Amino acid sequence: MGALDGIRVVDLSRVLAGPLCTQTLADHGADVVKVEPPMGDETRLFGPPFDAAGDAAYFASVNRGKRALSLDLSKPEGRAVLAKLLDTADVLVENFLPGTMEKWGIGYETLATRHPRLVYCAISGFGTDGPLGGLPGYDAVLQAMCGLMSVNGSETSGTMRLGVPIVDHLTGYVATSGILMALYARERTGKGQRVEAVLFDTGLSLLVPHAANWFASDRAPRLLGSAHPNICPYDKFKAGDGEIFLGVANDNQFRKLCERLGRLDLGDDPRFLTNASRLAHRDALKAELEATFALHQVDALCRDLMRIGVPAGPVNTVPQALTQAHAAHRGMVVSEGDYRGVGTPVKLSQSSANPTRRPPRFGEHADEIMAAAGCDDDEIARLRKTGVLHDRPSRPHTPSIRRKTG
């Protein structure tokens, strides 16, 4: 059994942070009902590549393990169906613009009166109030606003967006953590509560150690490429057949590195004796190390260094990362039928996760979900006829590329 077996989640969220949160809950046994708007989750169109049914691979990355239907919540009849779903739900997750749920009469205060045990999770860009309250938030914009881009890149490249949507991703885990805390608190109090996960807050929380450095020194961090502002050598280096990343965090590790490279002269050099002195002469040290690394093959060097306690790894491509033997050993690539995805990083010793259930097609489980909520065949047919319940996305166009590419 999964740790969350018996927990029912109504997922009104779209795109990334919310769906990632609810996918994590589903991986660990929660029954997650994904309620999409008539046009569907936008990520179904974030391609190519698309699968054979026309859904983008992006959608599949954060929506496995869920059941799906589509409701028009702007209509009273749609909200009436939602009310039935919430009668047996433990958790509601939504990422509408702040105020949308209140406009429809289904905000937290209203729902808490009807469903006092409900844990209500609201995900937004900036929260509900304050100078930026209620405004839309997108990962890359938050990376820029929260200073993350200012510490990513080199003096040559200038500031750069991180190559993964890290603010959205971590916000998804913030939401998951908050939901689990609220469920735990409910065991003591018998009452649910509102959980708030905000991209702006998450983005600022990622400024480790840059915020602390600024608080202590009043000096703004500068671009260092792949190097660390407080540790050296902690950087990417060229080697004989590729690139290697070193994570040398103390003087003992540096001495071991010098011994393995046959460069005891570096360990004895006054410029490199301590972390502080290495930071002051980081460019000179990098030149010395790269001259020596040029004589070594990446894989063999990384293997030898790790065995003596010096953290080092090859700079892999995405395919290389996902086809590592250890990725398979850790269950971090999962598959079922034609579905392949990244496994769950949360592993429990006595509660099994099931991260292999494929993502749902649009409206795939509408009939079974509606029937379980107490709707008979006539009512389901009427809701379809009146445009409350949708079996196909009401889009102006559909993807022209249907097959997976790349």
C-alpha cells in the first residue's frame, strides 16, 4: 500500500507546480482526480514532441497516476459537480489567479464551512495581497525577479535562465510538504486548513548561499559560471575527453585530489593551502588543474576520485544521465506500455510508491468519476449537452505533429 492510500485529491491545477505536487501524491497512493478546463491543461500543447494521442510529452512529465475529467467551472452546474467531488475529498489543489475561486463562490472560506476537514492548497505567483498580490507568475519571470538569473551564467554569457523550471518545480514540492503537514495537523485537530505555496517566496528561498553572503558583506554576488562563491575548487573543468565537475569542500579533500593527480606541488603551494587562499587564486588554480586533467579520461578520473572521497562527476547530457546504471538501480526511469518517465525521488521503506501509471487522456475517466459522485446516466448526458462536461478539448486548433520526435 502507498503511504497516501485512502486520501482523495481534487486537482484543479494546470501547467507545472500544481500538477507536479499532485503527481507526487498520486505516486504514493492518493486517488487524484484531475479536473481540467474545457480547453484542457495548457501543457497538452507544449510540444513537439507529441504522443500518438496528440498530448505533448511535457504533459506526461507531471500528470501520471491521475484520473481525469473536464468541467466548465465558470458555470453553476460545473461547480455543483465539483461540490459533489469535494464531499469525499481530503485535499483540493488549485492555481487559478487569486480571487477566481472567490468570484465563483468556492473560495477557501466558503469551502471550509461546507467541508471543515478539507485541506485547501492555493498555488500562485505572488500570493493574494501586497504590492504584487494577484498578479500572474511564470517560472522564468520569477527567476529574473528573485535574483536567480543574476547568479547564473558567466561574465562572458551574462545572466541566464536556469535550464530547468526550478522555481515551479520547488514550489510543487513546497505545496506537497504543506499539504502533508496540514493532513498531519488534521489528525490532531480534526480540521483542515489553507496551504499557500507562492512562486515568489520559493524563488527567494533558493538564494543559498547568495542571500546570506549579501546580508553579511553588503556585496552583490557576481557571475561565476559554474564556480561556487564560497568554495574552491568547486567548478567545471575540461579534461581529456570531456568535462568533469569537482566538489572539493575542504582542505583534506584538496590534498587527496593533489595526491591522485600526482601534483603535490599544488597542495604545498601557499596560494592553495586553504579554501580562502584558493578562492583568492581560483583562476590560477583552475589553469593548473585543467592542464593536468587534459592528460586524463573523464570516467576513469571520476571513478578514482570518488573512491578516495573526492566528489567528482562527469558533465553528462540528459540521455547520458538517464541511462546511467545507477539511475536504473534507483528506479529513476519508469515505464508502463508506451509511457516512460522519471521516477519518484521520495522513497519509503514500508509504503510502496507506484510511479508507473500513465497520464490520463483528456476526459478519460469522466463517466466513472461522475457516477461515483452520484450522477446518473441522464444527468451525465445533460451535462455533456449543456457544455459543462467535455470529452474533447475546445481548442481553436490541435497539434499538427502527432508523433514523438527527438
